[in-house]
Amino acid sequence: MFEKKTMLQLLFTLCCLFISVFPQCEEGWRSYDEVCYYFSPNTKSWDDARTDCVGRGSHLMSILHIPERTWVRTQVGTEIFWIGLNDIVAEGVWEWTDGNPFLPYLAYWRPGNPDNWQSNENCGQVVGGDSGKWNDENCATKRKYICKRPNPNPPMMCDTANGWRQFGSNCYRLTTDSRKNWLGARLDCVREGADLVSITSQEEEQYVTGRLDSSVFDLWLGYTTLKCTTISCKVEINRTEFTWSDASAVSYTNWGTDPPQPDLSEKANGICTAVIKQAGQDYGKWTSHACRHERPFMCKRGLNTICPPGWASFSGNCYWLVSNKILLTSWHEAQTKCSSFGANLVTIKSHEEQFFINTYLPELNEGEVPDVWIGVSDKDKDGTFKWVDNTDIPISNWKSGYPMNTVNLWDCGQIYTGDYSGKWETTNCFKSMGYICKMVGGQNVKPTSTPDSHCDTGYLLYGDHCYHFETETVKNWQESESYCTSQGGHLASFHNQEELSFMIAHMPGPSWVGLSDIQIEGKWFWTDGTPSDFLPWAPDQPDNWQGNEDCGHIRGIYSPTPGLLNDDFCTTTLEFVCKKVKGPGPPPRPPTSGPEVPKPPYQRGVF
């Protein structure tokens, strides 16, 4: 009886462990490859199905690889289900509602499809009765549908796609294709949110030696006489004590027989440890080396420090570095983009984190990105600087003379990438820069919400309005207003710093807006009739020069003082901005805020 009870307890424990390591999707959703799928029991039109999926924090299903396409065939039986495939925006140009690219080689159309029968079949479906092949159909037809979203509770795991392997509660990655000195090897590990491997038991020793390849070079360990912090190490004269660089307790050692103790002759420069890889009685044992020697190495980090593709890992957080020149944008637009991922502009809460950021500055600078936004500003209270998560600043890395406050204007934090100390500066929030996003590790990127309304071609969606930025032609103020009204809108108005920031990010030069005092001198009104409740005039403006400046323009992103109003002659020809209320319909092809983020330039490790 006792043995039976013990066995039941063991099985219960193993069951609980399995559930904790492999968490399931919530009730009513099916799990496959870290993704959750909802197969609706009811039928809806394609538009209503899309809306229902968005309401569930998901999108109509996209099919992104052959195993996923094969799996869904096993789930649909003989029924027909709507998926996110459509050519609503442009006939014959098929796309997924979640923004993922449509890959033609994955197409699994029924023979003769898509055929756009009666010129009215713009939505895609999976036909279970035909081996899960795809068919186009009238979007108004009511069908069951499949929603898809990342698993909100991803399992504890290692990033196997990038070479990490699990042993116990840690992940390990062996690097043999490039040899580095001990400090260079450790820096590579730190940039992956890891450290050089520490060995704390005979079992772990056996795992590490079992991963060794056939090369003759010894493998660096994290055992050293250098004095290490989370991010850096230094020599302490006459220090002979060995410790693990990741601060693990020294509970196990395995020195070779010759010499029986480490060689201390290099103690003035620091001594480091490696696993012996040459065949013989000391294979797998430890030996000491000068830290300057170049050797293969192994990194070690905890489970669930995995970051989404393209994100760097450090100390439990994930970082997205946007360095492509075509993606430079204003501070507010950068924060909006980070927020769409479930992240924020980077907050730097420790000297170790600052050092981690600094290691990427040379690459950003070489990519011709001179500055990057960080998540500090005085947007909530003029002159009071806080992080974007509304926390105070626990450490300071301000450049001498900073932060600088511009009265009555936002000031936002930046780092100059040419200064590898990563000093913080403040500047006008409307400038166009790269940026760094940060979020807690071990989670998937938040799916971007699909807007329930759309803008016409040539317009960008922001809030409840669509904006057209005319940069190809110039017109005087009245001609610009006439053009905008012919499009169903007016020259743009703006009513807060956020809206203005969105506009400035898309305005290279000075542009007409819908502000004038034509009716009553000195009384400035918007042509769309909205209140004049936010008018950030440039210094000494409006000045009504020569008694004839009755129309307002905004200085663009390339102005030394972007985002400020200026009165001007209404006959001056400038670029202009139109604004109108958004309309019902499918989502726009362009993103709602700023340009699309491509694959990042880094291809090392998790990058």
C-alpha cells in the first residue's frame, strides 16, 4: 500500500512538473508550436470573423510554414474555415491580416483557384473536405473561422534555433567557430544575457565535456582570479583566489594532475581556467591559462531568457535596436512602436545595463545612426525627467550640462552613438533618430491590434483620423485647403503634443496646417472648426510681418526647431497636411505609426 501511494505521489509530481514546464493555451484554444488557435463553433462573415478574433487578442489565422499548413489540415476535418488570407486592398495581391508576409511557395490553392468568381471573391478559406486546400470566396459568406495568437504563457525553454541546449535548469551554447581571449569570450556571453559556463557538480561537468568537439583547443570556463561584476572584470594585484564570473558558489573543482594546482605565474595579469580537450588522462579536467590566449568557449544562462527573433537578451530583459536609416523617427513615434510590441523605449536601471547598451553603440554608429532615443523625458511635467514607465532615475549617466530643459516644450533623452560611454543627453523630441525598445524576457511580442477602420490610399491612420502628408507638390494656403476639402477633410489641426509628434515625424519641411486669423486679426482658428487649444508658437511668433501674415505653418523634422508654429503670407507655396475622419472598412496596408521594422542588421547569436 505504501509503495502504491508513493508511486501515485510521484506520478502526480511529474504531471504537475510537465504542466508547469509546458503550459497550455487557455480553455477553448488549441496549442501547436508555441502558438494558440481558436476554432470557432459558430459561423460569421469574414469581416465579422476578423473582428471577433481581434476581440480575442488575436488575428485570423496566417500560415507561415509547411508544418503549420500540415497541422491545420489535421484539425479541420471536412469543414470549411475562414483564415486571414485576403486580396481586399489590391485585387490579386494576397496578404495576411496579421501583417505577416504572404509567401507564394506556401500557397496551397485548390486547382483553378483563386478564380475570383463573379469578381467578388476576396477572402481565403481552408477546405477540410479537400485535404485542407485553400479557396477564395465571397467575404459575406458565413463560415467557421480560425483565430491565432502567440501562447501568452510560453514554456520554459532554451533558444534551440540559435544553438542553445538545455541541461537541468540552464541553457548552454558552445562556440567553436571563433576563438577569443577570456574577456572577449565573456563579453560575447554577456551580450547574450549569459556568462561563461560555471561548473558546480560532477553531473554538469559530464554534460560540458560531452559537448566538446574534436578540436585540440582547450575550452574557456568562467573560473578566474579576475574580480568580476555582472558586466566587467578587472585585475586585482596579488589576487590568487579563483571565483566564478557569474558569482556561482565554488562547490566543485576538477584540476588536472599536472600541475595539481593552477599555475600562478600570470597572476599580475589575471589567470583564467579552461577544460583540457587533448586526449589523455587529463581529458575533461581543468588547467590554468593566461587570460590573453584565444580559445573556444561555452556560455550558460537560465531557462526562459529566450527573446523573440531579432531581440537581444540581458539580465532577464529583451532589447530591440532599431538602426536602419529609413526607420528613424520622433521620440513619441518610437515609443508608440515599442508599445505596439508590448515593450517601452529602453529604461536604464543599472550600471550593468548601461554597459550592455554601450556594447552596441559602435555597431549603431557604423550603421550611420548617430543618435538613439531612450525612454526618459519631461513630457508629464516640464523640467522633471522620468522614465517612460513613470519611475524615477535610480542611476545617472547624464553628460555634463544635462539634462537641459526647454521651457514649455518636451525634452527627450538620447544617446550619441559615437560616444561609447553612452552618456545621456536631452533634445527636441521631434528629431528623427534610431531607438531601443525593452521588454521583460520570456514572452512573445504582443500582436499588433488590427484597426477597425481604414484610411484611403495615401493617408496614414492616427487615432480617429487619417492624415495625408503632401511632400511632392507645393501650394499656397488657400489651394491647400481647397485640395483637402475636395478629399473630404481640411488642412490639419492638432490638439496635443502626441498628435503633433505624429505629424512632425512625417513632415520633412515646413507645411501648411489649417490655422489662420483671416477672419479676425490676432484670433487664430482651425478650418475644421475645432478649438484652438494647443498652439506651440515659435519664439516671437506670430509677428504678422508687414501686416500680412495670416496663415500658419508648422516647421518640419529637418528644421532646427521642428514642431513650432509660424505665421506666414498665405500666398507662400509650401507642402501641406490634410486631415479627415477615418472611415469603415478593411485595415490599411501601411502601418498605423511609423515605418515597418525590417529584420535587424545584427546576425550574431540571438540576433
